[in-house]
Amino acid sequence: MSDYQVFEAGDVLLQSDITLRDTELVYKTHGTLNAEGTNAIIYPTRYGGTHVDNEFLIGEGMALDPSKYFIICPNKFGNGTSSSPSNTPAPFDGPKFPRVTIYDNVMVQHRLVTEVLGVKRFVLAVGWSMGAQQVYQWACLFPDMVERLATLAGSARCAKHNFVFIEGVKAALTADAEFKNGWYERQPRIGLQSMGRVWAGWALCQEWYRKEMYRSLGYSSLDDFLTAYWDGIYLQRDPNDLLAMMDTWQQADISANDTFKGDFEKALGAITAKTYVMPGQTDLYFPPEDGEYEAEHIPNAEFRPIPSLWGHYAGGGKDPTGADQKFIDDSLTELLSA
């Protein structure tokens, strides 16, 4: 990729009390910031995704219209573009890469948008999956900056059941003898394939598989889908990057900082933005019940689940019919007009 910019953030003291040196935050912008610095949208990346994967919601005539708004897509740490195990020099390379939290990500993003880009206020903070975790954090830490919030198939903290799911994925990857505690000399292929199989059972719901909806994506059978799609994804990824992002996911909690000191409901109550909480109706990672609880504790929130059989993928533009994307885009259009 060459369509991005890099914020050289220098030495960053993380919540883990480790200093990440020569920190780089990769980002892409769409549109132009107005003179007042008030037409910006923050749209962080998901697990395993880059700014490119955000573009299904950006375009002329859409809610996220670059002719109206200045849209910023920062890549979270660990995703292989911003500072990550795979691109950080020794001694913090590979498995020695320090823990980076959602809070750490947002604090560096705040420096980017205020010190470099000149943003004063966001008309909207939006994100899918781990992107939703980041915008929840934005909205409670900087309520005066975030006018509207939309969380797509994500959560404000990692639920215990969600944590256990990730433990299973980690175990599948690291059990490969080639993994060598993160100092692998070649790709741990069996571990990556095993990880993909675990993920396949969680990303999409039971009804999706019952109806063989993988055929709508062009796969001729279940085995074709598991091999071509899931092996195709993970065999090209860096295992340490994947594990670093999983750790960030598992530690996610918008109240785990000095501002809220672990009081989760206080953190939710600090969000003043007009908010749409939008879980996938059949999401197995972040079930609607978790989103409903969060919406109940945000003062100006509406609970608006995405009516879809695409499980967690309802929030990510995977439905080839475009129905999920349209529901999200229509909702964002409505939110932006509020």
C-alpha cells in the first residue's frame, strides 16, 4: 500500500509502563478539513484490517461522503502497518512487542488529529469490531470532541465469553511446533490454518451455515469456503501481529484507565454523543445483549441492531446483496442529520 501517511509519534509510554520507541501511526484521510476543524469523522480499523478495509462505507453520495467530511482512518497498533511486532526493530520485535491497549491507541490518535491534522471536533466517531472498541474509548475520554457515535458489531469492553473465544484462537495458533514461542523461522502453517477454522465457527452464525450462504460468495462447498477463504486469510498474516491484536482485544475496557478507574458504567455515562449502538443481530462475538446493556447506560443512545444472518460480518460490508451495508449507511445518514 502506498496511499497513506505516517505520524511519527516518537517515544510513547504505554499503559503497560513500557516505552514504545519510534512509534509510527499509519493513517489515511478522505476529503478536506474545513477552516473551523469541525467536519471530521474518525473511523479506526478492525481486527486484522487496514484503512483499505474501511472504504466500503466511504464514497460520494454515501453517509461518509468525502465531499462533505474529512474522514480519518487510523490503523491500530499491531495490524502490520502502524507499529507492530512484524515491523518493530529489536529488542521489541516479534513476541517481545509490548502490550498495547485500546486506550494507548486512542491517546496516540488524539495526538495525530489535534497536533498534526488540526481537528477540533468530530461530527461522528464510527467503527466496526475493534474499531468500535476504539470509538467507544474516544467518546468517553473526549466527550467534548465527539458529537455522534456509531458502534458497529463491537463493544465497550471484552466480555468474559468473548475473552474465552480468543483464548481458543490463540491456543490453536501457538500449539504448532513451528511457532517456537513466537520466534518462528517460517510460517506456522498448521497453527494458522487451525486458527482460521476456529474463527470460521464464530464469525458467522448457525443459520448462515445452515442455509449454505457461503455459496453467495462464490464458494462451491463448505470445504471450499474453509480452505479458500479462511486459509487464504490467515496463511498470509504474521502470527505475532495476530496475537498482539488479540491481546489488545482481550484487554479492551473503556474504564481501564486513570479517568474512570475501572468504573464501567461511569465510563459509559460519560458519553454525551448522540449514539447508535449497532450490534449484529446474530453476532457470536459481541451479542446484541451486550450492546443493549451498553446502550442503557449511555445517556443519549439508541439500540439499533443490524437485522442480518451474517453474524459478526454484518458490520463489515461482507453481504454480497448489500443489505447490511445499506442498513448501516441509512442509519449513519440519519445519525448525521440528527
